Amino acid sequence: MTALAALQIEEAKDEVIKLTDVPPDGATALIPEPLSSDPEDTISIFISDFLVVDNVRLGDLDEGFYRHNIEKEHLLQHSGPARVFRYIIFTYAGNPSESDIIKYTIQHS
């Protein structure tokens, strides 16, 4: 099975997330459109295997991406080098598809 494309963090630069660049309500995870998806599918997002977005509706596409908020508190709790970000999409039928990983360094400033 082919993994889904890795997410991107909109506020990151060169795979570094500076918390001073993240709005108070959190960072935006950009989820690339999978080959087959439905707005009713759900997504869970993980940082270093900790669940930070729990089974929310995929929603509507915006310029080829689904957008989901990762609360700033979660980024603060996981600050440090090479944190692994990944997600799982659950189809309406309940079948999971997991993404490739991407590593971001989370810095306070």
C-alpha cells in the first residue's frame, strides 16, 4: 500500500516551526488531496505518536489541500528537534490510510 503524501505546516520555514510565527490559535496543517477522498472522511494528526487532532471531518478542499488547526499548546508540548508529524485518514467506510512522515524542529523563537 502506498502511503499518503506528508503534511506541511503552513507557518514552517525550512522544516522549522518557530512558535513566535504561529498564531495564538495554532498552526495550520496542510493535507494534500489524496487520490480518493470524501469530505465526510475523518483525519487524525500525530506529533511524535501523540494524537493532536482527533478524528475530525476532512472538510472542504482549499487550493488542493485540506486545512486543519494544530493547537499551539500541542506544539509547545512537543518542542525540540526532528519531531515526527504524520496523519491517518479514515474513509467513510472506516478504512485507514496513513501518510508518510515529515520531521519538523519546533523552536520557541
